[in-house]
Amino acid sequence: MSMESRVTELEVKLSYAEDMIDSLNKALFRQQKQLDLLQEQFTLLHRQMRENAEPVGETLNPRDEIPPHY
């Protein structure tokens, strides 16, 4: 194999590697954006749950509840 063909083969492999790195970088960027969005949604959901939760110690009195057979 001549030196020129070896260099050409290396250039082709480098080109494929650069394309693969670019593709992986774009995928990683999209995933990070999705993770950021999910984290924001989770934080909002957690905040809503805390705001709507009954405070500890202020649960309903069992005498105020309707028995299950009614």
C-alpha cells in the first residue's frame, strides 16, 4: 500500500470520525435540553404538590369522615 493511499484512507476515516462526533454532539445537546425541561417540570410539579398537601397535624378527624357503608 502506497503512502498516498494510506494518507487518503486516514483522511476518509478522520472525516467519518468528525461526522460521528458532530452527530453525537447534536444528540447530547438535544438530550441536555430535554433533561433541563424535565427538571423544570419536575420542580414545578413538586412545588404544586407541596402547596396542595395537607399540613402535618391538620388531617381530618376520623369522626368527620363518612363511614364506607353510607
